[in-house]
Amino acid sequence: MARSPQPTSPPPLPAVQRLSIRYAKRSRMRFASHRDVARAVERGVRKAGLPVAYSAGFSPHPKISYSGGAPTGAASEAEYLEISLTGRRDPQDVRDRLDAALPDGIDVIEVIDLAAVREAPRLEASHWEVVLPGVAPHEAALAVREFLACASAEVERLTNKGVRRLETRAAVQSMELDRRAAQERDAGCAILRMVVRHMTPAVRPDDILVALRRTPGLAPSSPPLVTRLAQGPAGPDAPHAGAGAAAGASAPGDRPGPAEPPADPVRPRGSGDDQGHEKATRLDAETAAEAAAAPQSAYEQLPRGAERPVLAGSAREPDGRDCPHARDRAREHGIT
């Protein structure tokens, strides 16, 4: 018996333009995972009507690639993605349309046509700001000096494949205590600025904080607020947002970054073209407090002492539906 011909579909349109997009992750979106942000971006691209290119095969995907997303719980002013389009568009128009289509907290800052620049942005290091609530500046300065003076600072991170040991000292290019920012915010906290190289495996700011907590007295009263300010090349041209009246020193053998923000494409928060700030965003401290106070489930909103429904402790199938035995028990108690 002859096999019926397989249905064919036209090949995808070729990509004629590649754009580099810098966006910020602010407010409550700092608690969104990288996968959640990717879904939001794909929906925003469709809503904005951009002619995104798709891969070939049985399961086509939009040609959008991401570069080292910030970890969940950390805000960022310098996230990058590349998108391929099947039709040429003005980068400014893409910026305006995509920024309007994305949810609050994901703000498009800059769009660059990669054909108009000599090379794509070199994302080899990140400049981080870490706010340590309830930590005295002199205690933070002591921890910074001890960390920079040590030759090695290994920490352990629990992953889904077991415990992994990471060398944090080799990843830190520079670290300093920003006293001016702490005074301007008039808060009882210490603020650290650090430049961290992109390594494999990646060393995150929370890994470095684990190493810093080995110093007695460095115990924040609440979870630290971590924000990525910029990304750029490593070495002498590493991204640096400038921090006045800083205590602490750069890593041995590393030259300090420039006092002024680096040239495009890496620009820290506060650049003149940041139209994403026009969106309504809340302070990071307020959103963190709201997230900490938010109930994990609807049952936590019940008055204290109230009993949970009968189905609350019932077994559930993998897809989340009640199993047949649970439904039978519910009918016995008069619950439908």
C-alpha cells in the first residue's frame, strides 16, 4: 500500500535584520524567572506586530536569544537579547512599540541594529549593586577588605544535580563600599558595588554574599536587594557606574574602572534615553516587602484556627486535578 504524501509547509522567511535590545527588569518583575521573562517577551513581540523570524522544522520557534539573564530575585538595568526580523524596521520604532507591549517592570531601554555597528556588545562582566539592610558600613568595609585579601573563597551551592563548589574570589574583579549612595538614601544599610566576571559555572552575587557572611557581624536584617547596573567587557574596560567615597580596593592586578559611565552599548541606570522610566514602577524595598507578605496559597488567607477544606489534604494527579478517591470522599461530606 502506497504511503500518502506528507503535508508540506512553506519554508520560513529568511532573517534580514538582527537587533540587539537592552531592557530593564524592575519592580515586581525582579521575582520573575528567566523563563517567565522569555514568555512575556514573545507575547510582547507578537502584540507589537514585529515580523520576527522563525526556525525551521516541526516545532518552529521565534529567533530570540538571551545573554546571561539576571537570577530570580535580582533587578537589572542591563539585560540583553537579540531578535531576528524578516523585514527591516527602524530601531527607534521597535523600541517604542515593544516597550508599550511589554508588562510593567520590563522596560525597553535601547535597540541597536547590529548591521550598523562594528561588533555586538561584549558581555564579559557585570557591575552589581547590593544593598545590605541593617549592616553597619564599617562592618561591610571590614568584610570587603578580608574578602579581597584572601587568595581563594570557595562556597557551596545546592543544585538539582547535587552540591557544587564555586570559587568566588577569582570571579570578582573589583569590590567597594559606596558610602555616598548610603548617605543619600538615608537608610541604615551598607551598599556594595562589585564587578563580577562571567565565568563557567556562573558566579552569582548571592554566592559572593555567602563568602562575605563568613565575617562576623555581616548579617543583613532582611534579604539583600541586588541590582545589575551594567554589562560590558572584562578587564580595564569593565562596566563601572562610579561610586564616590568608596571603601575597599580593587582585586590585585586589576585596574579600576573609569569614573564616568562607559560608552555605548553599555550604559548604567540614569542614561538620558531611558524612556522606560516613564512606566509606573514601585520601589524595590516596597515590592520585596509585599512579596514576602503575600500568601503562598489561598488557604493562608483563612482566619487563624479555621479548618482547611476536605480536599486540601487529598492526593492529586500530576496535572493538578483531584484523584477519583478524593472526589468520592468529597461527595460523602456533601462537597461538590
